[in-house]
Amino acid sequence: MTELKNDLYLRALLRQPTERTPIWMMRQAGRYLPEYREVRKQAGDFMALCKNPELACEVTLQPLRRFGLDAAILFSDILTIPDAMGLGLYFETGEGPKFERPLRDLAAIEKLAVPDPELELGYVMDAVRTIRRELKGQVPLIGFSGSPWTLATYMVEGGSTKNFSVVKKMMFAEPQAMHLLLDKLAQSVTSYLNAQIAAGAQAVMIFDTWGGVLSPRDYREFSLRYMQQIVSGLTRHADGRQVPVTLFTKNGGAWLADMAATGCDALGVDWTTDLATARSLVGDKVALQGNMDPSILYASPERIRAEVATILASYGQGTGHVFNLGHGIHPEVNPEHAGAFIDAVHELSPAYHR
Ligand code: CP3
């Protein structure tokens, strides 16, 4: 395997010294880039793009050609697993993801099989292998999955939701059905991420976008517990290197200490928690990733730079910080503003590593 030319991201996740703070952006490949929109048009629809390893590789690399990013993230989606389980994923323009066959009862959940990642999700592994080959060791490649709870919300609701009533009804009225579903998903996510690691992913991240809609008790029982199960089952060494694991629960600021206790290496933090607070909660147990509000990118480059300075100061001196947005970049953002954001991290962060 080619030696990594830039391993700042991996070192920061493992809390080893770095000369500056590494940066990548959630949804760094996406609709805010005209070159993405061009390839997406060529592919037809979004899932066709995900299922074409050459095009998925191309859009993964696009943001790296423009910006000084320290990691690439596999271009795919968290909903590939439910799609592989036979729920029939489709995207309706402007409406987000939908399933043809949402899960509504225990019988449907009992019929679900854990997908074989090299068969039903072979296109994802082909994309990982293609991207690793084309990256030529420039930066590390991040693999990812959704958390069992977050996947379950889409699978039971049949798509995006505002009040989570269908999935919460199942959770409270039929908890054994929900636990069976979450256990099958935890097994599926573990084998999916291990297959991504075997195919070449050098770090992995679990997106728990909707853990923050649960009470503290329900979060532990229905989301964190299954992420813990996944962390315990992951391949943590590959190619003679440690494979860091990042957990991200959006709106999960109150639970950072519990999340750090899972044995993961890093936690994603959104902008509703200051990094200084987050750091005081987790100590030197894990690294922290975040946490600029993506909407700051609508403001001027000067305003963006001031926010970067504030966030760097909030984390403070030393390693263990991976700069990122607190959630995905919005499609309307001007790419030049994203560039100003990334440049500001390059320019202002070395002072925190002396
Ligand atoms: O970060 C990256 O660059 C990697 C790619 C990536 C995508 N989705 C591409 C995508 C990642 C890491 C995801 C994860 C994902 N997908 C999450 C977890 C992270 C988060 O955002 O909270 C969730 C909840 C999903 C489910 C999903 N996929 C939704 C809700 C949507 C529609 C949202 C929208 O903006 O319309 C998608 C589609 C999707 N996934 C797009 C991209 C680039 C937009 C598709 C397009 O129209 O081109």
C-alpha cells in the first residue's frame, strides 16, 4: 500500500501531535459544487451515482482538487443498507429519501436479512477500492455508515420525518420489535464497516443524525447501546495502522461522556455545544470533530474567518481537534466561501500546536 502523504487527520483522531488542525467537511462532495451537479446529471439520479464506482470516485475527489482538505469521504449514503435489505430506496426531487416498502410490524422485521457487504453492497466496496487507488496516498479515506437508530427512523417512517411519530410509536408500543430491528441493523453496520475497512477505508464514522430526538434514557437504550455494539465489533487495525472510529450524534452534546465511554476514538460535535465544554466533558479520552454552524458559510469570508478563530480558541491548545462543520454543508453555499473557511483553518491553527 502507498504511504500516506498527509496523515494529519488520522494523527489528530489518535491524539498524536500535529503541526496544524486538520479539516474536512461533512457532505464535502455535493450539490454546492457545479462539477458535482454536472456528474450527477450524467449519472441520472443520486443512487445511480452511488452505484457507479468510477463516478462515485470522481465526485469524491472533486473537492480535494479545489481545497486543502485533509481527508476524503467515500461518496455514498447511509441508506444503502436498508436498500440492500430490500426496502426499495428512491429519491424524489426536493423531497429527500423514500422507501417503497417501509417496515410497519414485527413480521416484516423478522423477515429482514443482514446483507452480505461484498454481494448486495459490492458497489460500495468497489467504490472504496477505486477511490483508494486514485487517491494515491494523498489523504486518508473515511468510510461511514448510519447508526442503527437513525437508519431505523427512515425504515419505519418510510422517509424523512418531522415528529418521528411512527418510529416512536413502534419504540414505545412494541419495544421488542424495535430491539430486533436495531440488533439486525447493528450486525449489518458492523459487517458493512468491516468490509469498507478491508477494502481500504482508513477511518470510519457513524452518523447518528437523529439520536438527539430521544430522551436521555431512550438514547442509551435505543441508540448508544447499538453504536457500542458496533464499536466493539469493528476491525481496529488494518495494514499495520489503527483505524479510528468517530461517533456523531447530532444534538447529542449532553451525552458526550457516555459516547466517549464506548471505546470510540473521536466524537463529532455540532454547534449547539462549545468545544471547550465538550473537551471538559471528555478530557483526553477522545478527539473532537467540529463544530462550525454550516450557515456561517453564507456570511462574508471575514465573518467566516472570525468564527474559525473563535472555534480554534474554544478547543484550545494541543492535538485532538479535527475541524469540521457541525453538520453537512448546504447546497446553496458559494464554493469560494468554503475555500475561505478551509484556508482560515490552515492559517490560524498552527498557533495552537506549538
Ligand atoms: O460527506 C460526504 O461528502 C459523503 C457523502 C454523504 C452523503 N450522504 C451524500 C448525499 C454522506 C456521509 C451522507 C450521509 C447521510 N445520508 C446522512 C447522515 C449525515 C447527515 O447528513 O445527517 C443522512 C441522514 C442521509 C440520508 C439522506 N441522503 C438524506 C436526508 C438525503 C437528502 C438530503 C438532501 O439534501 O436532499 C440524502 C441524499 C444525499 N446524500 C445527497 C448527497 C450528496 C444529495 C443527493 C443529490 O440530490 O445529489
